[in-house]
Amino acid sequence: MIDIHCHLLHGVDDGSDDLEGSLDALKLAEEAGFTDIILTPHYIKDYYDNSIENTKDKLKEL
């Protein structure tokens, strides 16, 4: 199963507040049968810190 709309990057938008929360959510998704997740952070200029650099950094942490 594939999740095609997921706010999982911690501290980027309305997703998890911290890395631990994101990792917990990933584990639950895996247990539920998800095999792939497409991360879809919101983009609102000057509202969320989801520049490409920050987004890549958060993804690397996961």
C-alpha cells in the first residue's frame, strides 16, 4: 500500500513535532502495511521553513 499524501517531516509543517514522533508514525505505517510513503510538506512562502535544504535535512534524519 502507498501513502501519497503524508506530512511526516518533523518540524516542517503540521506533521510531527520531533524526530521521535516521525519515527513512531513510520513504524505504525509499516505495521499497517504501507510499503511506500510520499512526503508532501505544505509550501507557503515565509510561513513554513520547508526550503529544499531544510526538507532534505529532515529527510536525511529519518
